[in-house]
Amino acid sequence: MNQSFQILIVDDDAELALNLKDILEGEGYNTGVANDGKTALTLCRERVFDLGLIDFKLPDIQGVELVDKLVKLSSTTEYIIITGHASLDSAVEAVRQKKIAAYETKPLDMDHLLPLVRHITERSQAEKALQDSEERFRSIYEESPIGIELYDSDGKLLHVNKACLDMFGIADVEDIKGFNLFEDPNVTDELKERLRKDKTVGYEVAFDFEKIKKLGLYETTRTVVVYLSVLITPLGVKGEGDLVGYLVQIQDIDKRRRAEEQIKASLKEKEVLLKEIHHRVKNNLQVISSLLDMTSTRIHDQQANDLIKDARTKIHTMALIHARLYGSERFDQIDMRDHIRELANYLSQVYSDRKKITTIVDLTSVYLSITQAIPCALVLNEVISNAFKHAFREGQKGTIGISVKRPAQDTISIRVKDDGIGIPEEVNIYKTDSLGLKLLRNLVQNQLKGKIDVKLDRGTEFIIEFKTFEEGAEYVQNNGSRR
């Protein structure tokens, strides 16, 4: 601790000076030795000492007079006068005038001198640390890009830094001294009440400089409204301390807020555009569906009409997705539960000639991106339509159960089960050339990246499982960079 502490020893008794040097360096101090005033002044011009041990009577100058000269070279150095009994009164007077820290009489008592040196060392180092801390704080305070204001306990402004003056367009701190925090019209009554209860408050405000000018609170070169972020902290309220004031930190966030507003406006425009796109796609699909419907009325071939009906249900299934997106607040996900219920009702109406078939729907809340929502809806359309068309004999009663669950956070399980006549055992759904089943396999395996299974037990049950993924992940996957 003492190695950086410099002690100057000035005594015309060379032997005493060297003895002091050895003792103090043994304690870890750095020393410099002079036997007269002239040499001492030369040393002090070359080095800065923290403490000087000065003999009262030197060959060329009195010790107290030497201290007067040394103080001009270094105002932070402290001094101890070493004196004999004959000159004690002068040493005491020098202490009284605060020219020296203490005095020691000859012959020196090291048991008294060393503790005194240690005390001065510790005090000096503590004061230096405090001074360094204050200088660092002052540097941070003055150079900070954040505006800083200091108020007393009554809310009266004491000081502000340069950044704050620039932020508020004020020329000199004297122009606003005495400004009261609790009279600021930009601080709400609710916030002022919290401050009176010694609570820290933070807020963003559209600071109106025109209001400041109108009320005549202070002169400012700023105009209009600027967005600011403000944090007000009561000082000295922890523990047993009383409130001593308020620290206010202010950041100009005007550019950030304006940029955010521009982004929000841009997003709003894109949302409107996307809604319009989905609306037009839905309308176009409905037009195609209507054209197919008109065409079917002029065709008397039942097989052709069945194909047209199948095409219409697929088109309507996709149109429902776009209709749901058009009415949604967000476009990245679709609530499939409502969509599946609507699809089941629609297919029941399409195949209304099968009035004895009942649908039972058991759905969990499932959200999918549009990339997965459309193929998922087409899968359901294909499986449910097949059940309506082929699972039951004409006039036969039956049920079609539709279940959509989420067995794991990233897994969707779809089950469509009928209690009809079942698929013939010779039909292999994985190899059949049936258009519907080929479409089903393609949608599940290639687009949903899932798997399909069929159970034949008192009817037919289709089980489809696939993992959910984000739009970005699917883009990477389809481009071959990730599997």
C-alpha cells in the first residue's frame, strides 16, 4: 500500500536523515533525502512528494519558511516539522496556522512518528481516492451524451450538464436555476405524486417546447414536440438517509420514435395490401367455383359432375383459408380450429344428399402458417370428402369423427374416422393410382413433411401426423440447406 507514497526527508543531520530513510523504506515507503533547503527545492521540482519531514532549523532556511516555498510547488503535500524544545513554540504556531500537519520533537520517538506517518498516509490516500472518484464522476457528468439534471429536495434545479443544455436549447445553466421539477407541465400529476413518495419514475414523453415558451418557464431555442425518455431517481432515501434531492436522466429518443412510427405506418400499409390480396384471391377462387357450378348444370354425365364437385370443394377449401386471413389481425398464423369446423359444415352441405351421416368434431387450438395451412386444409378436405362419398352405402346411417390434436408442442395429429364399410383389404393406399389418394400422399409427405397411416377397424381411420415449422425454416428446407 505504501510503495506509491513518496516521503521527503530534509535534515542537516545526515546520519539522522539516513536512519529515517532506512526505517521508512523498511515500512514500504519511497523516500528522497536532502540536507538543506536548496536541495529540497530541487528534489520537489523533479518529484511530487506526498509527505515531507522537515527539520525546523536548516543551514540555509528555516523549516517553516521552506514549507511556504514547497507549498507553491505542490499544494497537496503535507508536512511534519521536526524540532528541538527551543523552537517548539514556532512549530505549534505553524500547526495552528495549518501550514503543517504535525510536529515531532527531537530526539525522535519512532513509536510515535511511524503511527503518525501511517495515519497521514491512509488519510492522504483516501482523500486522493475520493478526489479521483469525484473527477471521474465530473468527467462522466460533463461528457455524458445523456442529459443530467440535479435538483434539491424541494425540486429546485441546482445544475445540469452540457448535454442537457443542448437538448433543451438553453444557453446557460444560470438561465434555468431555480426551475422547479414539480412545476414542469410535461410531468404528469400522477408521476409527481409518486416522486413525493420517494419513488423512482421512468417514462417517455412528447416534450412540448411550445408549451414551455407559452408558460414562460425558461428561454429555449427548441421548437415543436420532441420525444424524450426520462428517469427520475430520488437521492439519499435508502436506509436512514433523508431525501437530499433528485437525479434526472434524459435521452432524446425523437429519431427512434419517428423511425418506429414510420415502420408502423409502413407495416400498416403492407397489412392493408395483404388483406386486399387475400380478399381478391378469395373472390377469384369463388368466381372459379361459380363457373364450375354453372358448367356442371350443363353436363349430364354423372362422373364428370362428380369430378367438378371435387374440384369445387378443393377450391372452396383454399378460399376459406384466404377468407380467414382477410379477416385476421395477423398473417403469419391461421387458427385452424375455426377453419376445420367451417370446412366440416361446408362439406356436410355439399354432400347433403347423405343426410343420415353425422360429423363429430373434436378440435384443439392449432395455429399454422399459410405454408402449412393450405395443404393441411386440402388433406382434411380429401379425407372427409372420401368418407362422405365412399364410406357408407346409400341410405346407411353413420358418423364421421374429425379430431385435431397437438400431442407435442411441435406436432400436429389429425384423425378422421368413419364407422362405414371400410376400404377393401386389397387396396394399398401407399401404392394405389387413385387420384385422391395420390393427392393425399403428395400433400402429407411432400408438403407437410409428415406421415400417413390407415387403420381398418369397424370402418376406416386416417391418421396424419406432421411437425409444425416457421415460414423461414420451410424456405431454407425447400432450398436444400436444411433437413
